[in-house]
Amino acid sequence: MSLSINTSDDAAKVLVEGEVDVSNADQLRSAVDAALAGSAPEVTIDLAQVPYIDSTGIGVLVGAAHRAQEVGKQLVVASPQKNVARVLGLLGVADDLNIRQ
């Protein structure tokens, strides 16, 4: 998995590439926490290049959504691939993650 963060005053975007699993979920958590710590009112996590995410990675996303809400920010999960979107829907977390295609 590789990560990049793009920030401006209006928005922050965390671009994730590769599989997200227990071996790298802490890296994702750190990147999202860094984006949430900035001044942008909205943080987007772009999953367009993520073919697989396990329960640990999903836990990171849900935790981030709750932290965003606590600090008055909007967290959006953008462009999940079909398989990833399906898993998020089956687990019932899609609404919490404000998924945008």
C-alpha cells in the first residue's frame, strides 16, 4: 500500500493505492489522522486504487469517521472499487463513511 496526502484550506485528500490489511492499517490511520488534524473541513479518502480491504482497514475508516464527527469535520470515502463498496455495504458502514462514487 502507498499513501499520499494533498491538502488545501478547503479540503484534504488521502489517496490510497494497493491492498489495505492488518499489515499496513496503522499507516492508513496515521495518514487520515494527519489529514483530520489540518484546517480543512472535509477529508476525503480516495479508494479508487484499492482492490481489497480487510476488517482492520474498515475499522480504521469507521474510526476515522467517528473522529471526524467529534472534531466537526466531514469524512468522505470516495470511489471505492466494486468489491470494496460491496463489503462496506454488507457490513452496514456505507452510510457512516459518506461514500461517493
